Amino acid sequence: MFFLLASSAASASWNDPYPSSDRGKNILYASFRERPKHFDPARAYSFNEYNIIAQIYEPPFQYHYLKRPYSLVPLTATQVPQPHYYDGNGRQLPANAPTADVAYSVYEIHIRPGIKYQPHPCFARDQDGHYLYQDLNREQLRDRHTIADFPHTGTRELVAADYVYQIKRLAHPKLHSPILSLMSDYIVGLRDYAQVLRDALGKGGNEHGDYLDLTRYPLAGVEEVDRYTYRIKIRGKYPQFRFWMAMTFFAPLPPEADRFFSQPGMAEKNLTLQWYPIGTGPYMLTVNNPNLRMVLERNPNFHDERYPRGGEPSDEVAALLRDAGARLPFIDRVIYSLEKENIPRWNKFLQGYYDKSDPSDILAESFDQAIQLTSGGDTELTDSMRARGIRLLTSVGTATYYTGFNMLDPVVGGYSEKKRKLRQAISIAVDEEERISIFLNGRGIPAQGPIPPGIFGYEGGCAGRNPYVYDCIDGKVKRKPIEEARRLLAQAGYPDGRDPKTGSPLLLYFDSPQAGPEAKAVLDWTIKQYKKLNIQLVPRVTDYNRFQEKMHKGNAQIYRWGWGADYPDPENFLFLLYGPNKKVGAEGENASNYESSGFDQLFERMKNMDDTPERLVLIQRMLEIARADAPWVWGLHPKEFTIEHGWLHNNKPHNMTHNTVKYLRLDTELRARKRQQWNPPLLWPLGVTFALLAVGAVPAVVTYVRRERQVRR
Amino acid sequence: MIAYIVRRALYAIPILIGVNLLTFALFFFVNTPDDMARLHLGVKRVTPEAIASWKADHDYDKPLLWNSQAAGLDKVSDTIFFRHSLKLFVFDFGRADDGRDISYDVSNRMWASLAIALPTLLVGVLINITVAMMLAFLRGSYLDTWGMVICVMMMSVSLLFYIIAGQYLFSKLLHLVPISGYAPGFAAAKFVILPVVIGTIGGIGAGTRLYRTFFLEEMGKDYVRTARAKGLSEVRVLFRHVLKNAMIPILTGVVVVIPLLFIGSLVMESFFGIPGLGSYTIDAIQHQDFGIVRAMVFLGSVLYIVGLILTDISYTVVDPRIRLQ
Amino acid sequence: MPFKLIFLWTDILIFLLLASVVLFALYARRHEHLRVPWRQVRRRPLAMSALVVLSLYVTVGLLDSIHLQRRLEGATAGQAHYATNIESLLDVVCSPLRERIEKSYSAPLAMYAFSREVVPRADGRMSFEYPRLRFGGAQLRDPSERGTDIARRIGFGLLLAIVTFVLLASGVVLSIARRHNDSVARAVARLARGDIETPWRAILATTGILLSLGCVALSLAGGYHILGTDQVGQDVFYNSLKSVRTGLVIGTLTTLVMLPFALAFGVMAGYFRGWVDDVIQYLYTTLSSIPAVLLIAAAILSLQVYIATHEESFATIAERADLRLLFLCLILGVTSWTSLCRLLRGETLKLRQMDYVQAATALGVGHIQIMGRHIAPNVMHIVLITVVLDFSSLVLAEAVLSYVGVGVDPSMNSWGNMINGARLEMAREPIVWWSLTAAFTFMFGLVLAANLFADAVRDAFDPRLRT
């Protein structure tokens, strides 16, 4: 063992998990917890997928890195266009036309000329201009297992047709794009287009497997105007559509790539778009081994993009503007290592082998070590962390976690005054503040409604409180006392948690998909909350599948769930309570199956408005209705904490976008020094152990000698 | 000999069919195609049409075992069981439910599993033999008694505790090795040390105890007494005769487990982030990826049977009196 | 009655097991060939010490196996209503431990919480400090008294232990004196020398140690959380005690469940040979060739499906957790009966050639009778040895399975769940070591005692079956 140790310790830190040849290079080290399932931009819809592909695929727009509230800026487009509105007869309407008159909106997007794709074998051509790898047979593919096995690469200029192509792909029946059904409601002709493709594909597929040359099938609502311009026609008015166009669903995809990966034999070797993204972004994926690591390499063809100049006033202080105007990206390579267990991840961060933690990384367990609350109730890093030069970045996440009541349930559901009071009583009893302090270590704020801070419609302080759960005392929001909840419960027909007629205790069921070591603690705590009202809560724990099935059938009673924003608009949260969006029957996201005609009418008016004071009034009225009905115990909005080492610069938490790696800069020299300083190998305990073993062997030797002597005698 | 092996291999076929049917039934009860579809389509915005078309794509829209609508042979072959299970017999593991080629993954990950399991086995056997021989030599003395008590104590500690304590001590406090991770090739050495050390320590208790009984059994035999009476020193008796004969049960015990080394250790691999087959299996269980679980069950059974055959063969090698019929 | 008794499935099985152990003991008393090896076990000091420890665990486990539901007060319609949570006798005994729940972590014997909190001070300002615990050390006005208070409690506990011990020991001495017709003084001397067949010296020493530990724990537990509290503020000592039953159930019921199959199949295969043997061999080779963890995972997941689809039949969490525990035992049994079956088959093949079996066959005695009368009793020592040897490995397996996520129900107290949760606590700074240490110590105690006892049983029953 000593030998092995010695050989691996030729250089300074013995516990360095990276090869010594990479030492001192401009590489960002990050981790991923689970292998991402989809890198195809038509499919990818979760954070761990975005973390990678947002660095590669470039939709026409992006969010401004520094400005808050979140605002859109062009990425490959020349500007963020205002839609043109048309009535049913195709006449153009003025921009301030009433929503009801608008039959179609048209977005016309110009992209910047001269943007080039990353080097990729699908573009590779020989001297005569023929594609090298577009007509391969199985034999030629035999020894090629990864994209790196194709030696030649090429590139091409980005054109508007690539954007059109990708929108068409959303309808491809074999891709199962999660937003197809939503977009079919808006993009003109998309629903029919999906049918056309389904017919074209036939039941059994064709000789090229599932490949369809989408360029041959026109899509009514999306057209290529010229080489650098395309147009999207939307039904009605849907201002949120511009946010969708900042997501990778609307990134460009070259048809050559689709054709390349559709060649027979490719899919069997995992050579698919699902696995190998191709884009115009600052980075390209060069190694994709989800069992071990993924590597992003700087795209040599990346277009000229500059670090933003303006930001929030605080950005100057935070040294976020030092690189203003500099060319992006700064970092040469990003290595994401697979790290499933929390503890190794956290310890490696402390040892300097990860440059920053993801927001989800600072788990409650390591929290005490890193972060403390100040006497003012704020959070700051502990002294030991600050001494290491570690920084803390906080932001309130655009997400909400809530406890929902199934409104179809005979016990907790329904809209009568009694049922409403029952739910309100429970809302008071479930102490979200305590949940935040025990399980999140203060990393959250109690929710007053579905809308999280940072989204239009959110109000802080006493004005924005939920008056059914919180009082306003001396200008401070305070949870109502438990006596109030007991009173409400009595009015709801359960004095002291009993049914007065039979004397039987009120028995409620809590459906939870949670498992793992934390689950028991959380469940125990939840039971305790209902116990305050003498309500007997029975948890029904199942796996996530069963949980979802229960939700779909409407068999749950009380459940806990969450929602993270797709885009920064209140519509994306309020639609979780919109009647026609019910889970049962309508397969929507309204998991409580809440249905209130007043709320629904207001929602329909509110959803297509711009962020005006009138819209705020509508939202306030909607919140009032929902709070009175209490279909949810408005839970909490998580606060997201990121901590980073002193050598990482320009990091600003951004909840809407993930293409932020390009802004980051590293001080590799400082990193190398700190790593060495923090990881001195300690050898003496090993020495002591071996010495002890040697001492322990003495009696054995003594016995041996004695026996040998006996034998000789 | 060859005839024997062929016969045993043929005998394995009904066993493997049984294994397949059993796992198929169990996992299908747990995880209906609808569940699989939902799991793979993600959390947000999943519609019934999407589920239906996912099932159609992955051949999960067929009847389970018997297709009464199909004609002729298709009654059996156009079913989920046939499409997904029987190909295993030609080691075509098919694709995982996320589209990855399972055979490719298995052949890649196998080496990481071996890199941990093989050194653990070898070092473990060596240390266990050494300690057991020492104890057998010192039999009856207070050292033997206390050695056995320590062995029992070491056996009574959960492997999880060894891992947690080992990581804490060697990686976090002493900075000697990386906490977790893996690199292919020779770079694996620094990642492999800790799991191997922990695995060995965890196995010392039980192993030493077992091997000591082998040694004691041999030492009680007549030929040892004769050798001793001839005036050979105790150490020579031990190395010349006892060790040689005790190696028979030790080796046969080791041979059975060699094929199973490929599968790796579930717990070790997931604690140390080693991309072997053990962590592959755990992931598959947690993600309910039916294809991978089925493949791993099948692989495990095959290797187990290979182990049994190897054991029989190794008997004949170490003891020529035994003949295989 | 202010409560009603509830019999969970595992409770019934445990008492069934207890009854059969008692019956077996009575049976063994009357049969010389069984009495001799047991007497040999009884002579070994280490084994008897282990037995004392084991019986302490068993007592805790049995206390925890008598379940009841309390009646709710204030029923109006004459009909009695019972609380939905099921308690055990152990819960009732330990109710102070169970009910004194802190907010979150606290160290063993602490008076202050583990992490700081914002506390409003008297002058209206907020301060950030370690708050006093609600129960731990709450009896103390002045925090500086803690040391003396703890010392006082330890002293009291030791005193109690000594008094009890002296009472016990004098009982033993008197009975020795009577049996050997000795004077008391000579009996004490014999005891001290260890000059008695039963190693009373070791037994008393072990009892003494356990008594002092127990009494000190009891006296400290009145005012403190002796092993600290966990994340939601529950007493770790109580959690560890509750886990005893889970460990015992897994270790014993698994073998109980598999025993009939292993015995019947093993003996049948060896006795009948031919196609019966083929079928049974096929069965166990198939089962044992499936990697055990995968089989267990599949079975546990199917159970979850069953529970999810039959929610109405499980009124309480305890019933649900209990069913899962039982199922875990069953499936562990399925994976572990094969090795015993193989051993039994081999032994039966040998016994079949024995003269007395041949004679019985020649006399036309029925197959079932031969197997029951002549073969089964003669393979019992193998069964016994396997059972005691398996026990400890099953207890250890539970922890690993819980880690994989297919162990006992997460709502159930078990050492596996405790270790699993403690994994995350190890990353805290300062480190939260007490949950892991408590789980480790309790588990180690049980497994070590079981291993030591099993060794003695094995040596006594079959010195040559050492593998």
C-alpha cells in the first residue's frame, strides 16, 4: 500500500482526484448528481440537462445576466421583436389592440449573420465538397463508438432555416417533446403537422428508421423569410411566448446533424442527438461518459459575444462588472464529474476540487459548517469559511413548494364554508417557518400565495400577506396563534379534532412520494403539526410512480409537491390553480383540481396582459379568492444559496437561465496554491498504526520462540 | 471433461429461463409500462398520448406473455416477454429504457468493478491466510483466544460503518486519498486503494475464522503428527504440509466467487462513486430501469452457474481422485 | 379498558417462536442426546455471558412486541374510539423518553441545542445563541450545576445497581450453597474461584456490568437525553431501543419462515432422490442464482405496489411498516433457505444409507414416518447451527438493505435507518456522532453476543461441522 501511495503522490496533493497533467489549466470543475437523460433540445426539460446544453445550444434570445427583474436580450437575434397583431381577416392591428380582437400574433426574428456551428463531423466534406459522413453503412461504423471517432469535422453558418427545422422537430412523433401539446395550442398548424408526420412515418417506420426529412414537410405557422429571418405565427395573443423562445426548445438545429445521426447503425451505439448535442454556443460537448464525467470544451468557432456592461447598482460592489465588454467565454474547459453522494461532493468542495456548489448542494447537514445567521436574522458565512476565501451568494428561487388538498376529496375538498375553514385551520397549524428552520436551515421564505418573489404580482410585507393565516403585528407578518386554528376547526364541525356526532377523531391521509433517510424526519414532523389540532394524520408513502398515478386518478387527499418557473411571469404559477388545467380529467398541472369560476375568469383576463397596474389588481383579486378557498397550504419559496471559492469570478445566481458558464472567470494560480495548502497528507497516524501492529506482533514472536524451544527439548 | 461441461451448460438453460420468468413477473408487477413511460418522460407536462407513443416505441404496448390476436408463432413472439427477455440468451441485452446500449455499458463498466473486486479478493485472501496460519500455529495460547475474539468483534461491525469511518479518517482527516471518484487505467490506483483497504478489513474477521478451522482440521490429521514425530519443526510442518492441503478448501471457496467479481459490490461502488456494474445496478433499481435490471439479473445468474462449474473443475485439478461424470 | 391490544403479524409470529423455543427447551430437558451438548454450552463462560446480553435484548424486543391502542377520552355516542397510533409496552414504559422531543439536534447529556438560533432577549434585541433545551437538563436553574447533577445521578444509579446486584448475587450464592450442602462462606469462595459447573462468576459479572449501565442510564435519562437527540429532536436512546425489536425480528423470523421449506425440501430431495431431487435442486439453483439484492428489491417494490393499491386495509403506519417487515423477512428467507436446503439434502443422502433407516424401509414403514422419525431428528443439529449462525449476518444485512432503499419501512426504527441517516450527519461540523455511535454500539452488542453464543452452540453440537 505504501508503494501505491508513494507512486500516486509524486506531486503535491495526494487526494487530488484529477490527473496531474490538468493541474494549473483554465478548467472549471463542477459535478452532476444524476446522468442527464436527454440532450436533445426538443426533449430536455430539467435543470441537470439544461446545465449542460444551455452552454451549447443558442436560442434566439437570452436573459440579461446581471439585470433584475429578469429581462430578455437578443442572443443570436439582432433584437427581441415586438409581435405584430392581426385580426381574423388578416388585417394588422395596433400594438395596443384589445386582447379579444387579436386572432394571430406574428413574431419576426432576424438573426445575426456570420455565426458558425461548432466543428462537427456531420458538416465534414472532402475536397470535392461531398459530405464525408452522411452516407455511411454499418461496416464503416463498426469501430466508431463516440463522436470523437470521426476524425474530420466541418462547420457551417447558422441560418434561419435551422430554427425553423427545430420547431418542426417539436412535432416529431418519436421525440415526445414535452411541450408539444402546449405549443400545439399556440403555434398555428403544429397540431396538424404532428399528424402529418405521424402518417408519413407510417406504423412500422421506413428504411431509415424514424428519420424524416422535415425540410420537405412545410409547417403552416413557421416560415423562413430569408437566409437570416424567420417568422412564427401564434394563435391569439400570448406574450409569454417570447420567454419560451429563450429556452433551448427553440434553439437552432442543423438538418445535417439530424440526418447524420439517423444513419442506420448510429442509434445502436448511442450516437444520437440525445447524447451528442451540436450548437453554436460557447462550448461543445467533447466527452460524454455519464458514468464518470462530461467535458465541455471551448467552441473555436464561437461568435463574438461580450460581457454585459450594465447591471444592478450592487454589481459594481460585487466586482461583477470588471470584465464588462470583454470577449466571452473566459474558461477553456468545464469538467462535470459524477458525484452521487452528498458528502463526498461537499468534502471535495472544501478541499478545493470543485469550484462552486450548485444551489442544491448546500444541504442542511453541511449548512452549519458553512453558514450562520447573523443577529439580524440574515445569513452569512462562518468565519472558518471566510478565512478560506469562500463567498456566499443568495437569491430567492423562482419556485414554490406547497401542501395541496385534493379538492375532489369528500373530507378536505369542496367549497362550502365549513370545508374552507377546515383547510384554513390546517394552514395555520402547519408551521412552515419551523419547517424552514429545521429542514432548510432558514433557506426559504414562507409563501403567502403561489407567486414567488421576483415574479410580477408578488408583494412583500404586511400588504402581501395571506390574511387567513398571518396577522400583521407592528408591521411584522406573524402566523396566527394555534387557538385561532382550533376555533376554525370547531367551526368546520370538528371541535377538538372530533366529529361531535360519533366522537371519532378526524383522520386525514398524507400522500408522499418521499423516501430516504430524510423522509422519516419530515413525516414525523408533519404528523406533529396536525397533532396540534388533534387531527390524526396517516402518511401514505409510496414511490414516485405510484404517487403520480394517485394524483392522476385524484385519489390523494393531502399531498406535497412543488413547481419551478418556466419563465418569469405570474401566469406560470397561477395556472397551477386554473380550473381547465386540472390534473384529473384534463391532465393539467393543477394537482389540487381546484376550480373556481371567479378565479378562472380573472385568470383568462390576466394571462395575456403586460405587466401593468391593471394586471396587478387582477392578480390581487385572484390571490384573495385562492387564499380564502385555501386549496393549498401555501408552503415556502426556497432561497438558493451558492457558495464559491475565492478564485471564481463573475458568478451571479440566475434562476431563469443556465447558460452562465461563459461569464465565469477563474484565477487558476490562486486555486493551485490553495489546494496545496488545504490538502497536506498526514502520514504519522499510519506510522503509528504500523508501529502498534509491530508491537502487537512481539508476544506472537515470543510464543513462537518458546514453542520452538519446547519442541527441541 | 468437455462432455461434462457441455452437459452442465445445457442444464443451465432451464435455470436461466426460470430466472428470467421470475424477474420478469416480479418487475412487471412493480413497474407497469405506464410507470416506465412516465418515469422516462419526466415530471412536467406529461400527457396520455405521450405515454402511449412511448410504449409503442419501446415495444411495451404488446400483451405480456401470450398474444391471442397474432397468428401462428407470433402468438408467443409478439409479446413483451419475448421481445425483451429472450434475446438475453444470445447476450443481446438490448437497450436501456433511456436508449443506451446495455451491452456496451456492461462491457465498459465491468473493468471498474474488477479493479475494486479483484485486489480486494487477492489481498483479502493473502492476509486472511497469514493471520489464520499464525493463529493456528499459536492455537491454545491466550493469543489465539484473543485473536478469535477480535475476529468475532470485527465480524460484528457493519460494512457501512467501516466505509463511513474509513472515508472520514483517510480522506477527510488525513488527506491521503481522494474521497470518491474513478479514472480509467493506471490513474485508478489512487481511487482504488481506499475501497480495497476497507473491503479487506471488513472481510478479515470472517475470513480468518474460516481459514483457521481449515488449518486446525488439517493439523489434527495423522500425517501431520507423523511429520512432527519425524522431528520436523512446527513451522516446516505448517508450510510444507498443512498449508498445501488447506489450500484445497480455500481455493475452491475462492473459485466460486471469481465470476461474481465482475458484478462488483453494490454498496462499495455507490459510496465511492465507482462506475462499475454494482452502482449500475443500484441506479437501475432506483430509476426502475427494467432493461438494465433484467440484464444484470441474467448476467448474475450466468456467472453464478459458471462459478459452480468452475468449482467442480477445480476439485478435479486439486484432487485428481475426483472424476467428473 | 383504557386500551385495546393489537396483534400485528410479526407479534403473533414472535410469540409463536417464543412458544416453540420454550417447548423445545422442555423437550430437550427430557432427552439425553440433546441435554448433553446444551450442558456443554452451559459450561462456557463466554457463551453464558453472551446469553445474558442476548436475553436483555430479547426482553426489550418482547416488551416492544406487545402493542396496544389507547382509548380516546370523551366519546359521546357510547361507542369507544381508539387513537390511531399504535403503541407498544416499551413505548408506555419509555413514554418520558418518547414524549420529550426537542426541536432538533442536541449532544448527549447536553443542556443546549446543537445549533444556534436567533433568540429574542429581554431587552427586545435579538441575539444569536445556543438556546437551552426544553427538556434536557431543564431541571437545572444554573447551567454550572450540570457537572454535579450528572455526577449525583451517576452515583445514584450505581448505588441502585449495587443494591440490586447484591440481592441477585446473594440469591445465587444461597442456591449454590443449598445445592452443594455448603456453608454460605464456602459457596462464595467457590463462586469466586469459578469452581462450579455453571459459570456463575461470568454470568454475575456480566449482569453486574449490564445492571450498572442500565441503572446509570435510567437515572440519567430522567433529566437528560443520554445519547442526544436526532434531527427532529427525538431521543436517540429511545430510537436505539426501538430498533432492537426490528433487528431481532429480522434475525429470528427470517429463519423461522424459511425453516419448514428448507427442512421439507432438503429431506425430501435427499430421501426420494430421482425426479423429486431434480425438481428441488432446480428450484434452489434457480433461486440462488438470482443476485439476492435484486430479488429483494423486486419483492419489496412489489409490496409497495400492493400497499398502494390496497390502502384501505392499512389504517395505521405501524401496520403498514409491520407488513413490510414481515415481507422482508419472507423474502430474506427465500434467498437464504437454499444453502440450508443443500446441506440437509447432503446429510439426508448419507443418513439414508444408515442401517436403521434401511431396516425401517425393509419393515415397510411409510416414507413420511421414516422422514419424520428417523431422518429429521438426526439433521436437527445442522438446522440449529445454521439458525444461530445466520442470525447475526441477517441483522447486519438489514443495515445494508436499508441503505439500498429496500430495507424496512423508513418510518420504522431500525439500526439500518439510523446508520443511513447518520451518513449525512457525518458531514456536519461539528460532527454529529451520537446517532451513528448509538446505532453502532447497540448493533455491535447484539451481533457480538449472538456470534459468541453461536460459536459455543456450534462447537457443542458438532465439532466437526466447522465450515
